[in-house]
Amino acid sequence: MTNEIAIGHIDEILAENMRRKHLLHTPYNPATGRNAYGDRVAVEMPDAPIPLQFVPRQMLDENPFARCLAQAGCIDSFILAQLHKSPTFELKEGLWSKWLQIRICYDFEFWAAMFVKIKDKKSQHDIPFILNRPQRRLLAMLEGMRLAGKPIRLIMLKARQWGGSTLIQMYMAWIQLVHRKNWNSIICAHLKDAAAQIKGMYTKLLDNYPAWLLGDGAQPTFKPFEKSGNTSYIANTGSKITICSAESPEAVRGSDAAMAHLSEAAFWHNTPTHTPENLIRAVCGSIALLPYSVVVIESTANGTGGYFHREYMRACRGESDKTPIFVPWHEIEIYTTHLDDPAAFAATLNEYECLLWQQGATLEAIAWYRAKRREYHEHADMMAEYPSDDVEAFSYSGERVFNLQAVHNLRKHCMPPRFTGEMHARASIGRDALSGLEFVEQPGGLLHIWEPPEKGLRLRNRYIVAVDIGGRSQKADFSVIAVFDRHDMLDGGVPAIVAQWRGHTDHDLLAWKAVQIAAYYDNALLVVESNTLETECTEEMHSGYILDTIAQNYRNLYARRHDGGEIGAHTPQKWGFHMNRATKLLLVNHQINILRQNGYIERDAEACHEYDVFERKPNGSFGAKEGEHDDILITRCIGTYICCQEPLATVRYHRPAPLIGEASF
């Protein structure tokens, strides 16, 4: 069996497979409440239309009528004991209706199954809205936030058709029809027609909704709001529903919405006048942080690097106000096939199928995947169509350079810096820039430190500092100074990012700042990407002057190798790493291999984002996608290359008192 050690003995696999299938086929009945969400209590009423119900415990705890009726044991007993009347059909109907009106306040699944109609995609008939397993998982997240009294904030990465958008819209309708009045909502999609289709589900709900549930007896319908073509309202509740598109977001400006359903956000265009970020601010800016307020951003994936991908990854890192959710294909019930001999099949699992097993797929689901895989020439196409995790869902179909899984592995070590601040000395440039040198913590500092330089026992040539020079203005490319620690390479390990400065400044100030950081890190080898200095510096401040001046004050400056054709025997040494088409190709190919082998440890999540948006252009060159940056990535390419090329001395020594001042950590 392939990877038998990784997934265990066949008998254990078969036992676990039976357990998984049992969970998948656990009986579910939203009308009775059996195996529905939340803490539930069994209530027996033999003379009720639903004799045995499992209702939310909170319903009985909070509502005296519901508690009293449940304790009575049947409707007739309640009428006799509490109303002191003889049971009649009208009385029983009235009490049952009141029970239903109470239960729908606490039990979304019951409300959806009993009173909501949706169109079945297969038969095209209207059917009750009974939640499937992925929808129930999503509901658990929504209800967890609602019951905790928190604003509901969620970002949903969709894959395949499991009804995520349907549940979101029906959940918002439940809040508007059952829980809140004058509670306005916005539906915004990449196209207005798409937003209208989502609203159409709400229209079908109202067309089939029992009028008596709203109390006033009037059939709920959408009515135009003040002749607006984009906004409708429900007279029974006073709630407005506005639709708009990412192309024309003007309809939502000045709205007083409490809920927003933002659909297919990965396909929102990024133009000079309309960016996804601006649209989100326009839509969500007026939504207060209140219980029952809702903001859900959902989309199928559209490659990496865009707003939706960045926001989803922020949520996964816990940096966003939104909770992320992704449903893999193997959680969707229809993607299974029968197995005559599960043991024989388990013995043939390949490496990728073992990963599917470890993710929780049943053998029957994996068998379906294997059969479906035959339809695709490339496995990457199958993974993009039926993703098993969010990494596969974001697979980039264009000329992506760095492997998505390799970048995902890099993210595992990313973390906030331990210290943030700046280097300080007696001067910003010149010899005094190395006098009294120390790191000073300060909020908003551009120098981020994950590991400060080790004191005491030292290793020669332990640190490498790579510099990519950007522009001076705030809208220009960033300049980046990255520090690599090569200590673990002595024992077969890999280098790690330990510090980084990123910002905008004049080139001479940047060069001296890099010197300060290199000096601070045990006089590290300083490698400056020299193209910008060589092509953009003025005659008064040319690259030779800057780097030659630095070399006079800092001895460990990298000088590139030269051949006889470029530099003669008496030609002055050329400082820095020169980036041209050939050397960039060399660095990129080297970095592809580094990531494939998990060849260095990344700490900055923004670096991973730059890997995601780095692509091969139609002319064969490399660079970031339009509107993105690659300055951090370039320092990684230079740094890892130099880490591998430059010899690492094995001589350890105890460093004497530093020649420059150091702040204590």
C-alpha cells in the first residue's frame, strides 16, 4: 500500500471509514429538530401535529408559554389546566400557531424547512429549504456569533454548488422577517444581474410565506421604495433591501443598512475609480457593530493576490474581523461512489489520496475522486474544479511562478515581529552613522525584528543582509532591507528571516540605514541590489559614490564577481548585486527550488502575498501582477541565493564588547 505508514493499518482505516460514514448518514430532521444545531430538549406532545420535537433549550428557558406547554405534556392538558376550558379545534390550532411563532424565533432550521421554499436545481420545482451538511456547518458559525451577542462577520470561500449563498440570504431574511423591524440590507455582487438573482430567492420566499406568521395578516411582498429601481421594502416589517453591483456602487452610498451580503467579491474589478476596498468601505461603513448586524463576503476563488484572497488569508491568520469558512468537495454528500471491496481499494491509495484521507474524506468519496480525475489531463485542473482545501481553491490558472502549496508552507512560520522600531546613531549618514548605534523600540517603526542578534557566542558570517532599492515617494515601490540568519545551516538546517525594514526614503539614507542594520547584526555581509543606484541616481549622487563611500566605512560589503570582458585587471571593484534579465532568471529559478525544498523560513506574511502575485509576463519577463509589489520577494531571492553561495565559516568565537552601542531587549 502506498504510504501505508502515513495512514495506518487497513483494519484501522476500515473502522475509521465506518465511523465517518455513520456521521455522514446521521438522521437529520429539521421539522422535529432531531440532530439539528444547538443544545436541544425533547418535548412530547402526542396531540400536536409534530408529536415529538427537539427544541432549543433556550426557547424553554426564555419563554414562559413554551415552557408551560412543554411541561403540560399535550395541548389538551394545557387547555384544561391553564385555560380552564374544554379543548376545541380552534383553541388547539391557536395554541399550535403560537408555539410555531415562538419556535421560529429560536430555530432557523425549523423555520427554513417549514416555511421557506427554494427552487430545486435538478427538478426546477419549489421544495422546502432543508439544509445539507455544508449548510449546517455554515449555520453553526452564524448562530454561534448571533447567540453570543456578537456582530456576525464572515468571509466564505465557495467551491462547487452547495448552497452557501442561498443560506446566507435566507438567514438574513430570517432576521428581517422574524427578529428585527426596520433592519435594512444590501445585496452587492460583481454584476447587478447576479445581485438580482440573489434577491430573487428572497422574492420566492415571500411569495410562499404564510401571512399569519407576521401577525398583521397581510401577505408580505416587495414594494418599490420611493420609485427606486434598486431598493425595495417589505411593508410588514419596514425593512429595505437594496441591490447594487461592484461596477455601479452608487446605490448604497448614504444607506442605513444593518446587513450586507457581498457576493463574488473575487471578481470585483479594480479600477482607478472603483476598487474593492473602496466598495467595501462604502457598503459596510454604515453598518454598526451590533448584535444581529451581518456582513458576509463570499466568492468562488479567482486566483491569488486580489482583494478577496488577501482578505480571506487575513481572516485565516486571525487578523480580520471576519471568520473564514471553506467547504471541501468531500463534505458534499453527492460526491461518493459505492465500493464493493473497501479494503482492496484502501490498499491502492496513492500519496495524494492519502492526503484526502487525512483531511477526513471517506474511501467512497476518494473512489469518486479517482474516477472523476480521469476526465482531466492535468491534476491541477481537477484540484481547481474540486478543491480539497483553500490552497487548491486559490490555484492560479495564469502564469503563476511559485507553487501554491510551497507558499502555503511558508505561511506556517509567519508571525508578528517581536520588536518594532528603528536604528538610531549620532548621524544618519557617514562615519557617525555607526557611532552610538542602537535599536530603539517605537510604535510605527519600520524595522521589524523577529530575532535580535545573538549576544555572547558568535559565528562568523552568520548574517546576510539583502537590500532592494525602491522609490522615494509614498506611491513608488518600497525599499526593503532583509536580514537572514544562517546559523542553522551549520547543522543541515535552513536560513531564516530575522529582521526587515520596509519603507520609502532617499537612496543615500537607505544605503546607510542598511549599513546600520548590517553592523547591528554582527557586521553582516551587506548585499545591495545596485540596478536602481546605477540607473536612477543623479551625477551628483551616483551609485559609485554612495557604495564607495559606504565601503570606506563598512568593510563587509558584497562585490559581484567580474569576468575579463566586463572589468579589466585595474578596473575598480563593482559593489552590489546587479539585477538583469539573466541574473533575475537565475534568482527566480533558484527561489523556485528553495521553496520546493522548504529551503528557508519566512516570517513576514506580506512576503507570501508577493509570492502569490508574482507571474511570468507574456514577453517572458518576471514581475508582480498589475498594482502589486515584489520588493520583499526580490530580497528573498537575493538573500537565499547569497546564503547558498557564500561560504559559512564554522569558527565560533565569543564576541568581545561591541564596537557599536546595542539596546537591551
